[in-house]
Amino acid sequence: MEFRLLHEDSSTKARTGMIFTPRGSFNTPVFMPVGTQGTVKAMSPEELREIGIKIILCNTYHLYLRPGWEVIKKLGGLHRFINWQYPILTDSGGYQIFSISSLQKTLEEGVMFRSHIDGTSHFLTPEKIIDIQLALDSDIMMVLDECCPYPVSYTSAKEALNKTINWAKRSRAYYRGKKAVFGILQGGTFKELRKIAAEELIELDFDGYAIGGLSVGEPYDLRFEVISFTNQFLPRQKPRYLMGVGTPREILDGIEEGIDMFDCAMPTRIARTGTVFTWNGRVNIRNARYKDDESPLDPLCSCYTCRNYTRAYIRHLIWAREILGMRLTTYHNLYFLADLTQKARQAIERNEFKSFKNRVFENFKDFENQEVNNV
């Protein structure tokens, strides 16, 4: 993998770049749709390509449990299995294991857990996580890490960070091949620990660096204070990946701080219940006001959904729990984020990112201002 830094905005830390892999290249900043179990929910690979998506994320933990990494390897690897010819980033599963904390126990050697599907016992080490991802044949692999909740004590955060650093060292010692491997920075919201994480992982010379362990309940301003602080220690010539973040506000704020890559399941999850992003704010299409609305989801959007269907029809589909409604809203949200990041890249190239972000924020209502459900 090669990362090529193309342009840095003159008044912010925002930057554009390009990542090259054997299966294709993609521009940064980029939002990666989440295909946890080998599929971006409600979307076909052909539709993702139509939108302009060039990389997706799949999850090692879930694919390990079902259908099993041996099955996927036998069938020719993950790309062939899901009919996706472009790059795939596979997460290590550390966050998913963290999210089922009642079923897992973290040890120095690795993580012991019980499957959330059938209760069977499993033990994953940093080396095993690499082996699984090699069998999946993904293009960018993530090392095993331990994610902390919020709030967390300094002592607990330091213990988790020490495990994460140790696992990163073991992963690096175990594999230094052609596949790209990213390290993951932990440390909670403690700046001292984030600095240690950056310094230790940089010594291991990973192909890219991910900021993990955020968006787990901490205040928004504190999250980006930590991101801004951490980024100053990361190599300029390596991609920076903010894990688990995907609202337009978070993406634009992250870009301003120099983040190159984003992923989150939230945009597709809220789409399936009728919430969509528009250039004039977040819209809950279930609201009664759209019952006979002949306009598209977003008059400023040119996606397939907005070109062909009305708010009234999509509202009907969502209320009736028709699969088509979920597909149309998911298509729109992914198109919106692809369009948003493309426009952000263009603004960076013109050294106008700050004014672009401010114009978007003037209109866009995020979580704290989202439309009241009047159904």
C-alpha cells in the first residue's frame, strides 16, 4: 500500500491524498461504508460502485464467527465471496469484543470470549487475528486492540493501552508482508496516554494509524480535543483513520483536524428507520408533514433515490416496513456522504475548506438539533 499526500489546506489541517492498493486506489478524505458481515446492509456491490464507493469495511470478529474464515478462504477470499473487486479494510474485532463485555475476558495473551450467536468459547490472539485477516485476503488489516468505555479510570486506560501496544508489537513481529497493516491508538481521553500510544506505535512503522476508543460516550468537544492533540504526533506521510465516526458534522470536524479515513454503521442504520441526511439538515421521513410531499428527499441531491422518488412514497414504504424504502434511504445516505467528502476534497484543493465547512454547518442539523418526530 502507498499513501500519497496531495494537498494541504492553507488555513486548516485538512488535506487530500490518495491510497494505492493492488486492488485499486481511492482518494482521501474518504468515508468507508460498513459491511460488517460481508454486506453493506440493503445495498448490492453494484449499487455501491454506482454511488462511487471505492473501499468498504468488513469485520473480522463477525466473519470469524459466521460463516467462518475457513469457509471464506476455501471459496477464494472475501472479495470473491462478496463480489467486491475494490479494496477492503478489515477491522480486528476489538471494538465488537468490547461491546459484548459481559461475554469476554481480556488476558495478556489475547481475548477470551463467548460467541454472541451460540455461546461457544473462543480465544483470539494478535497473531490469530492477523492469520484470519490474511485468510480473508483483505487489503488493509487492523491489529488487535483493547477499547475502553467512557468514563474510565487512568489506571484502567493505561492497562488497556499497555495491552494494545504489546499486541501491536506482537502483530508487527509476526507479520511484515505485502498487506497493509494499521496500528490502533488507545488511551481513552487521557492526553498523556494518547501521546505514549502515538510514540510507541510510530516506532513499529505501521502503514497507517487509527485513532480508536472514541465515540464511546465521551462529550463531543472532548472527543475532538483528544483527536487534535493526538494528530500532532502522527506521521504526516501516513494515513490517519478515525474509527467509528460518521455524521456529517463529525466527518467535517475530523477532516479539519487532518483525518483521512472514517467509518461508521450509523448512517445506514438510521436510514433503515427513515432518517436521512440532506444539505438543509437531517430529515425524519416518518414525520406526518411528508405524507403528501411530492419533493425528493433532498432537492439538492442527484442520487438515484432523489431523481426518482418522492418523500411521500418513501414515507409510505418506511411506515409499511417495505424493504425498498430501506434500500432507497440507505442509498441516499451513502451517496450524501460520498458527495460530502468529494466536495470537501475540492474545497481543500482550493484552500477554502473552512468556509465550505461553515456553509454546511449553517444549514445542517445534527443530533442535538435533529427534527422532532411528529408522526
